[in-house]
Amino acid sequence: MEQLSKYSSRRRLLAAAMVAVATGFVALPAHAAEPRPVKMLLDWILNGPNSGFVVAREKGFYKEAGLDVSIEQGKGSGSTAQLIASKVADFGFSDGFVVTNGISKGMDVKVVAGIFRRNPTAVIVLKDSGINSPKDLEGKTIGIATGAAQFQQWPAFVGGCKLDSSKIKVVNIDPAGYVASLVAGQLNGVAGFAQGMVPTVEVRANKEASIFWYADCGITAVSNGIIAHSDYVKANPQVVKDFVRASLRGFLYARANPDETTDIIKKFQPNAVPAISKREMAISWTNWVTPNTANKPLGWMSEQDWAATIETAKNFGGMTGNLTTAQIYTNEFVPTEAEFIPPQK
């Protein structure tokens, strides 16, 4: 499926009923005009973690905001960020570590809302492997896609967990072969986004998995959030505000209604496995909140977390030059009502 927009009809006019008062004044309902077309690009294929956007569309949250949102699947955070920087789409969903590196190289995009505010990268092992802690990774072979964020951050994970890197063999592997190689015993562990790998291990391979989070070893790297080109943000502040608000409603609704959300995912992604989608969502929720964003609305981002992300990118991502947090993100468009504060666990 290349475009989710192929599976849904265009949003049309909202009800145009007019109420005439004695003075002859005619009041139009809010957003009675033709909905504003907006193009949104996901980070990857539609799955549990990024399902909030299709939920927002399916439940009419975008329509209520006067937006006609088409959603296309992506080919990775880097690709999505580049396309937003090229103004191919209005909004994107992309990893903050990747975006930080891109901005340092001249990419003119802005993160306008954070979803995965905690680093979702982890080493995944089988629970029956005898590997019960990061220290047990010494003497083992770990598969990581060379060049991926988890590969760039690997030295930080090793250092933060006080491991001897000379005792761990790291091999390059295509992400498509992660699970098969792990389950077959060809690798002792794999490193990647846990929310994308663990459900496949547990549901498809019927194996229990253990997760060793990079974040637990002191690695702060803000992950996926909503991005837009800086020019678009400046020219369309109300659209940005409406899109962010409706999208956050979608993510929060999905968390409160996981069964309905898996049905929505299945509608747009027929080959999706509901049990996997639900487990993907559950793991992704553990990455919504950091100590610095506790009790803040979903979408709100911490300057301390972004400052730490910059340092991680400098030390382990090859980023050069000086970059300020203000160049990367803004909380200007994030709603402040209590209803947007997510569960804290």
C-alpha cells in the first residue's frame, strides 16, 4: 500500500446549515468552508506506534478542525525528514535524533510536537537465552544495521552500561532479517526500536523477549515527533496548531481504545496482525514520557531533553557545529489542557 489516502474518501464540506436571526445576520458554523487540504507523511508503514494519525482521521478529529488530511506511508525517518525539508508534504513523523543531525546540516524543519519523547532504542534478546542484564551481552554477538541510529548510539550504550566493547561482537544486518536471525540463534541479540521488533518476536515466533533500553543506560535522544518545514510553520500557524491538536487527540484516543484502533489499522493495512499492532502500541506508550516531561501534555517537549539529544548527536552521531534547542523544536502549538496529559506509565 503506497498511499493510505487511496483507501478513504476526501473530506467534504461540513454541514452548511445557517441560522438566521431577526436582524438578518446569518451565522456560519466554524470551519463551514471547504476543509484545508493537508498532506502528511508517516515515518514508516502504518503500524501500532504511528496509528494516532489514521485514528485522528477516522474519528473525524481532523475534519472537526477544518482539515482534509491525506496520509502516506514513509520509508524511514531520514527519508521523511528530507521530503519535508523539500516541501513535498506539509507534515511528517520523524525521529528527533535523525532530525537533529539533519538540521545541523542545513535542513530547515521544526519539530512541533513530540510523541516518543523517550529513546525507544534497545537491545532485544530472547528471554530463555540466559542473557539477563546488559552485562551478560559480553561474549555475545549482536546484530545492528550499520548507519542506523541504534548503531550510532551503540558506543553510548556500551559506555553507559559499563560494558567492555572488546568482548561484544557487533555485526551488520539488514533490519528485515533481525527477528529471523534472533529466533534462529544466529545472533544473541539485535538492536533497534523495541516497539517494532518485540511484538514480532512474541506473536509471530511465539517467543518471550527481554528489552535492554538504551535510555536506562543514560542515553537521552528524543525520538519521533511531528515535523514541518519552518516556512510552513511561519506561514500557517493556525493550521499547525489545528493539526497538532487533532493528531494528539488521535494518539490519546488510540491509547484509550486499543481494540478499536487495531480495527482501524486493519482497515487501512489489510495485512496487519491485530495482536502485533496492539503490542506495538503498548510498548510505544512506555516511550511517551521522560522525567523532564512528566505530567506535561503529550506533544510538549523538554529543553533539557533536546539539549541532551544534541550532545548525543555530537558525541555519537557525527554531528558537527553548534546547534541550539530553539533551532530544533517549539512547544508553541501544543495544547495545554489537562485532557492532553497522557497516562504516566
